[in-house]
Amino acid sequence: MLRPLLYKDLNESQRELRRKSLDFLGYAVLFSQLMALMYVYIYVNFLRYGVLMRLEWRLRYRILGGKTPIRGGVQSVGAAAVYWAWVGLMVWLCVKDVEHDYLHLTKAFGMAAAASLPLNVLLGMKYSPLKLVFPNFSYEGPVNVVHQWLGNQIYLLLTVHVCLYLKFFWDTSRMKTRLLETDVLCGVCAFSIMTTLVTSAHPLVRKFFYSVFYNFHIILSVLLPPLLYFHVSHSRPYIIPTVGMLIVDRVLRVMFTMSTTATISLDPQSSILDISVSFPHKPPPPAGSHILLNVPSLSLWTKNPFTVVESGNGHVRIAARAQGNITKKLTRVTKVPVNIESGYGGHGVNKELVDGVDRVLLIAGGIGGTFTLPWARFLKANDVDARFLWAVPKVGDLLWAGDGVALAEVYITGGHENNEDEEGMELLDASSSRDALSVPPLSFISGRPDIRKAIREVVGRDGRVLIMVCGPVLMAEDVKNAVRSHVLTGRNVTLHMEVFGH
């Protein structure tokens, strides 16, 4: 019972009892997280079919109707239910043993936040063992989304913790004295760092100032644990493993980072960068996987993700649109030293994902063809029944693909598929632009593809169907909405969404 809350003057035995209750709260948070992870693992690997699969698809309906991109936010009915259920569980654990004790409630919110830190770091690690639960998901798939959710919830718990303590200091005339003491100063600094981290992780900041977001996360995530360590001793059982995981992740990333050279060319008509990276000392990652690329001459440690289009002979080939800070800077160089981390995002192009599949539908939007094109080549080489739809703003956006265009049904939309500035992008006549390509596509059409019709045609026959999409957020949502209706009728359809920018 929360009210009335009192500033109780406890004796030694009562304070010890409160401490045991708060310690139990931390253990309860850890136990809840362990149970949630076990359930997710069992569901993903053993229960994800039949009635439960159809229920999952019903809960994946987008809250705002599928027309507003909210990257990294709570987007679907099911996601909102999970998010707020977990918030409710944390709040219940914080208030259930308060017994009118204001400081008990205040400390409980701080303890719940501290106990959540190790899992959040585990979710954010590039070499996190938790990603084994999601072996074939996107590079920035569910693990990254849950990392953001939990980070926001930790910040919410800390905000309540800070506000309650400030009220206590004000009411007891301790504002001027306690705020100057070391433990409180460490807490204030830690909360300021958390505020900066949460703000810099906002989708708008990540999109337009990725280097700011990345650098803040690298630097401030190192400063946060020492401040929390000296803020209060009772949180140290959670801070120490958090620091340990940060160190292990950083050591592994340094160990698996390779220094090499990248050769860069730019197509001025399409602003597409063609990047060739050599792998002289180890096998290159497979096509369809992702690498993290750092250019030391442009940024000390910022690493940006890119998709491997072609792999072999000690090289990988990358294609990227020059639109962000790093990619625009790369247009000014032709050969540059780079640092590479490789092998992220599932397993790349391989037989495991298409094992037992009767038909495959590939859908790409713009530069999303860097992921789908390797799959189209692989499916063609292995005689898998596949169809490849590729929508691009203009014909020039296909030149980097070479003879791979021959595998695609090409749609010329005339505007940016990713809803960016469309200035200068006039609708093109497909028939007059065919000669710009070295080989013709399967078909060449002005306008956008009828995604629902294409999915209906590929799902209409018996058998197992795999649909893979990589493109703008709204295109992915259209595909998901179209697939949902078929799954709910009992069709055997698997959807793989390759999404960046969570």
C-alpha cells in the first residue's frame, strides 16, 4: 500500500529489513529477466507455429495503421503489450513491499534500474550470446529493439528515483547539503549521462547525426558504471558484471577488427558508392551478411554498417547511397585505409534459411537491393523457384548491379523510396531508359509494384513460401500487412525483414 507515504526514522533492525527487501527486489528483477529469456528461446525454437504463430501475427498489427514509421518505438499491438506489461511488472516489484516507507519506494526504483543494467548491456553487445536466440534475424533485429526498450525503461525508473529523492531533499531542507556530497553528485552525473544517451538514441538524432549518437554511446557508456559504482554500494553486484561484459565485448571487437584497404568509386548519376574491400589474411564474409566499416581518417572510431553484395577472391563488394555523413565523406576519396568488423546479421546467403522452401519472393526498395540481389543469384544458381521485385527511384540506381538486373522485375518509381527529398527526381519513362543498363531486366515498369498482388500470387499455391524484404520502413510494413492476412488463414508463409536504423 503506497499511501500515506512517510519519511520514517528507522532503527538499525528496520533498516536491515528494508535492505533485505531491496536486495530481494534486485534478485526478482534478474529472475524475471531469466524467465523471459527462457520463454523467448523456447517459443522461437519450438513453439512458433500453428495457433501461436497466428496469434503472434494478430498482435503484430501496427498501432498507427501502418502508415507512420516509428523506428525503434513501440510499433505494434503485441509490442506495446509486452513493453507496458514489463513496465507494470517493474513498478509492481518496486511498490509491493513499501509499507508506507517513502525512502523504501525511492530506493526500490533505483534498485530495479540497477538490476536491469546487465541485461541491457548484454542485449547491446555485438558479440552477445543472446543473439543465438535469433540466429536468422536482421542485423538490427529484435535484440536491438529490446535493447532500446529496456534502456528507455531503465531511464524511466531512474527518473522516478531522482524525482522522489529531490522531493525528499527539498522537504527535509537537505537540498544544499546532500547535493554537494560525493555519492549524490555521482548519482546526478550518472543521471545526466543517461539523459544524454537516451536523447542521442532518438531516431532523428541517429538518422542525421549518427556519429554523435555513436560517439556518445562509446564514451558515455564507459563513464556511467564508475559513477553508479560510487553512487551506492548496494548496486555494485550489478555494476561489476556490467563492466565485465563491456570489457569483454570491447576486447572481442578489437580482436576481430581487421585493418585493410578500401577502393571507392562513385556513380555521379545515382550517387551510389561502389566499395571494394580486400581481405588478405582471412576468408571474406559471405554475400548478404553485413560488415561494420570504420575509416580512421574520417572518424576515430565510428563504425557504420554496410551489406556485402559480392564476396570472393579475397575481396568483398559493397554498394551504398551517398546520403549520410560518412558516405558523403567517402565520395571525396578513391582509396583509403579502413577497419572492418565482419559477419553480422544472420549467416549471409546460405541454404539454411531456404531449406524446405518451395517458393521465394524477394522484394527490394532502392539500395535494399544490396541484400536481396545476392539472394536472387543464390536462388537462381540452386534452381529455387523465386521471383524478385525491385523498386528504385531511377534507372541509374541499378547500374551498380550489373548483370544482376536480369534477375529482377524492375519498377521505376521516380521518387526516393525512403521518403527523402525528391527534388530533381522526375518520373521516368521506363521504355526510354532501358538502354542505360548493360543487360535488360525481366520486366521494366513505371510506378510502384503491387505488393499485395505479388504476395497473393506466390502464396496462392500449396507449399511453404519464404518472403524476404529489404527497403524503406513503409514498404516493409506493406509487405508485413499483406503477409499477415495469408498467415491468419493458415498458409505456410515465413517473412524475413532486413531492417536498418532501429
